[in-house]
Amino acid sequence: MASHEVVIFGASGYSGLELLRLLARHPNIEVVGASSDSSRGERVFSRLPEWPSDLVFEPHDDLMRRVTRAQTALLATPAKTSAELVKLLFDRGVSVVDLSGAYRLQDPRAYVDWYGFAHPYPELLAKAEYGLIELNDRRVRPQTPRIIANPGCYATAAILASLPLVVANLIDNSPIVIDGKSGVTGAGKTLDEKLLFGEVAESVRPYRVARHQHTPEIERALSFVAKRQVVVSFTAHLIPMRRGLLTSVYARARSGVRQEEVDRALTDMYAAGRFVRVVRDRPPETGILTGSNFAEVGAVLDERTRTLIAFAALDNLVKGAAGQAIQNLNRLLGFEPNAGLLPERFEQRNAGSPA
Ligand SMILES: NC(=O)c1ccc[n+]([C@@H]2O[C@H](COP(=O)([O-])OP(=O)(O)OC[C@H]3O[C@@H](n4cnc5c(N)ncnc54)[C@H](OP(=O)(O)O)[C@@H]3O)[C@@H](O)[C@H]2O)c1
């Protein structure tokens, strides 16, 4: 299949570099622009040894000036920046996959409450699609520009763990408690005293308690599926590792629910899923997922307390960011769903098999 040109804004950040790393191997995508103000003039291969060309990081404004509607843009920029860039690109007829939270919510007021800024283009929020592939994998091949809001890292894991419980109606209507733990790359390259090695090493701490911005995103996705208002209480924790993320989900089981139904709900949900594996012989864990676009999920019914405990693990920079964005890109452009994310032989071996 012919190759398609892509540009990346925010290419020097953790998620941007991960996009470049994965796209270097994509059979149908050519990256023709990578923006960074702080790294302007630097060759991409000086950051990413396997990068195959002489591509140079260029200032954001320069890339914006030369992007064309025949290309697709990936944004790995802070939410406030993405809110502006998406508008500029969309108005010029360019489709966008945005890795930030700028277009994940529909209610403009939620941006003031959870992101701390007034959304500058509230009218565009309704045009954005939420790009959780496990909820929506229809290929699009758009005639008109599209805005895909790539899900947040915690939100992806929290939703993947909770979805089977909600879809199979295994839990009651009380709030779902979600505990998330992430390595430090989840915070990006921001200079922050709290992210210094001396502060993070040998320590675990919660942050943004009762006000983490992924809370409304998780509620929105689960409420959409449940066709009722789902409320979650979500707490994020920073843990001393570079990458990887685990969510543990606690929900009240409906009376009579048994472990076999829980097992079936997970299998039914993810049997056809390409990048979500149900694990039963051990709990999901982050270690083996480093660099992979796979997420692992599992769930256990605690009979004694009637609590359903579900887990999801993933690499925050791959399934939680760049890998999922490439799944969205593949869907948008009509490429093979696994393109750039798995070796071809793998797909043949696993096609159609249960997770
Ligand atoms: N890290 C994760 O695990 C993760 C997971 C899912 C989603 N995300 C989302 O992905 C986005 C990027 O996150 P990250 O962790 O990769 O961040 P990061 O490491 O801090 O990198 C941010 C990138 O954005 C660029 N940037 C900053 N301010 C800009 C501006 N005003 N205009 C244009 N570009 C600007 C930076 O370029 P300069 O060189 O010019 O500074 C840099 O390339 C965020 O919205 C984040 O929420 C991150």
C-alpha cells in the first residue's frame, strides 16, 4: 500500500520520541516533519539511533506553516497547546490524532474544572472522536478532516479493566474505586522539583487526589457503554520506575455473580481484541509490557467481601500514548490494524484466536 505523510508536533517529548521510534518501522507511514523548539536543528537520529533519515527537529511554527491537507498530524503536545494546534490544523483541512486531553471531553466546563483552562474552541469538542479502539474500531478513510482524541494513559488502563464488568452488568451502581500507579515518564519532561530522582527514588506517593483530569474521561467512556451515569473515584500514584502503568479497579459485585461469569465477561470483551490480553495464570504486570502495545487485563471476585477487583497493565508511552495513536492512525488511514506495531508473522499466527 502507498505510503502516507505524517507530521509530529512535540516530537522531542517522551510520547513524541515514542511515536518516532514506532513509526520508523511502519510500512505505510513516512514522517516528513517533527517539531520541537528546544531541539530545533538537531537530527532525529541523535536522539533515536535507529532513525533512518536526516530528518531534523524544526520549530513548531515552521512545521505549522508547511503542513498540507494531504498529510496527517500527530500532536504530542501539552493539552493547552493541542487545543490551539488542533483548531489551526482542522481549519486547514488536516486530520489530527491528538495525544493530549484537549479534545477528550465534551463538556467545555469540564476543562475549567479538571484541566484548569477555559477551552478556547468549545464548538470543536463535539467534532472530536474518542479514540479507544476497543470501543470503536471501524475504519474510516475520511473524505473530510477528522479529530481523534487519543485516550489518556491512566484512562486507557482504567477503562480496559472496567469495561467487561460494566458491559456484562456484573457490578452495582456504587462508585467504582480506581487506583492507578505510573512510572515517571507519565509526567513528561517537565522540569519539576517533585520529579527529581532524589524525590522519586525509593518512594511512592499519590498525586492530584480527587482532582486527576482523567476522572471525567473514564466516567464519560464507562457511562457511554453502561447507558447510565457511572461514577468513579480515581487516585493516581507516582512510582519509582521509568515507564509502565497499572490500574486496580474495585467495584461492588451484584448479588449472585460468580467468578466464571467474570472470566466469561473478560473473554467475550477481548477475544477479538488485538492488543488486550486476558491473563489468568498470574495478575497483570507492567514489566513484560515495556515497549509493547499490549495491555494485560485480569479480574478476580473476592467472594468474602463481594468485591470485584480488576486490573490492567500497560506501557504508558505505547498502549497509553504512541502505540494507541498509531492504532488510531491505522484506522483513520485504512491501514492494517497492526501495522507498525507487530511483525507481520505475528498477525498470521494469532489471527482470530482468543486473547
Ligand atoms: N507521558 C505519557 O505517558 C503520556 C501518555 C499519554 C498521553 N500523554 C500526553 O501526550 C502529550 C505529550 O506528553 P509527553 O509526556 O510526551 O510530554 P513532554 O515529554 O513534556 O513533551 C512535550 C512536547 O511538547 C512540546 N511543547 C511544549 N510546549 C509546546 C508549545 N507551547 N507549543 C508546541 N509544542 C510544545 C515540547 O517541545 P519543545 O522541545 O519545544 O519543548 C515537547 O516536544 C501531553 O498532552 C500528555 O498529556 C502523555
